Amino acid sequence: MTINRPLVLIGAVVCAGVLGAGCGQQPQGTASDGTPAPGRTAPPPRSAHPAPPGSSVRAVPGLGPVMRARVPAAARQALVVRGTAEDTARAVAVLYERSPSHGWRVVAGPWPAHNGLRGWSDDHRAGDLRTPIGVFGLSDAGGRLPDPGTRLAYDHDPEFSVSGTGHLGEPLEGAFDYVVAVDYNRVPGTTPLDTTRPLGEDKGGGVWVHVDHDGPTNACISLHKDHMRSLLRALDPDKRPVVVMGPERALTM
């Protein structure tokens, strides 16, 4: 659905470089984490620990007791983004859904994804080029393109625009055609463009799931455009969707 945007501060600190903490504009050739050289794309990781298609389990697959305990009891959708290692920028995303009678099952994915240039952090700071580890709500969406049919509140706005190049020299244009705000250091129930930071500016913000531009981000998660459309159409606010994200080590604790 499309929302009427509240009055918000729309400035220079939203998601990627031009707009803030996500898919940023940095000098080319800065990747030192095994990310492929400009113009080349490594094959996606093979495993995201999904349950076999059609099967169901009582707990979200592949999570250890610590991370599993952080998933709210009310959550019935979970996008699990699993990084290959703590200091790498490639990941795999799988969308799970839970029913009272059948438990958790895969409903979409696995999808290749990118995360922050320098990997992951359990103490994310503005500008550290790492994606925060944890479990966060997915409550608001938006984009430069019209609502593709999501049930989340959707802010269709030309402010979702970005230009220039990313960390590998790849063009960033179109990266914000579709976005879902990750409820890290933000106010749920507002447009993703809202720059309010409840934990303070030093803790970063503007972390989104957005369209992949074939390179690592500043802190966001990025998915192929078709997968973003699928995600938006699948997410249902009545199912209290969350994203569970981090490297293998953190997710299996």
C-alpha cells in the first residue's frame, strides 16, 4: 500500500553514500576483503542452511540458541541473511514463514546478496562499512519506482535516487528503486527516508534492504531487483516480519 509521508528530516544521511549509511560512494578499488575486482562477480555462496523445500521445523533453521532467542515470539516471517564470514561482503538470503500448525518453512530463496564492504559488526558505528548483526523489524518500505504490490507501508518518492559509483566502480543508479527499511536505529512506522536516529548519529542508520548494484554496500543488504520485488510482495505486516542477519559464527551462537 502507498502511504502519505509524515514530515521528516530528509537530508544527506539515509542509506547509501549519497543518502547515508548503506550502499555508499567510496573511492574505487578499496575492497580488501576478497571481493572480486571491478567488472567481476564471484559466484554466490552455496548454502544458507534452508530447510528442504516444502518441509517445516519448529525453529528458524540454522540459528543457534542465542540468535533464536532474539526472534520475537510474534514474528511469523523471517528474512535470514547469512554472511560467508565476518569480514566479507557476500551473503545468502532466505525468507521463512511460520504457521501455528506447521512451524517454519522456506517461502523464497536462497538469494545471493551483498552486505557491508568490511563485513559485519555487533557494535555498528556510522561509517564503519560494516552491516549490523542482529534481529530487526521490517516495517516500512519505499522506492523510486511505484509500489510493486507490497502490504507494507510504501513511500513512492523521487527522493529515493542515487548516482555515482560504488566500491568497485559499479554504477549505483537504480539501487533505491525498491527498499525495505531495517529497523536499526530508526523509528518504525515512518518512511525509510526519515533520518531520526534514536540511538544517536554515531550508531549509524539508514540501513536498508535494497536493489543490488553488483558490489558491496556501506551497511545495507542488497538483493537482485527481481528478488526485491518478490520480497516486497511476500512481506506481510500482520506476520511481524523481521530480518535476522550476520555471519555464520553469529547466527549459530
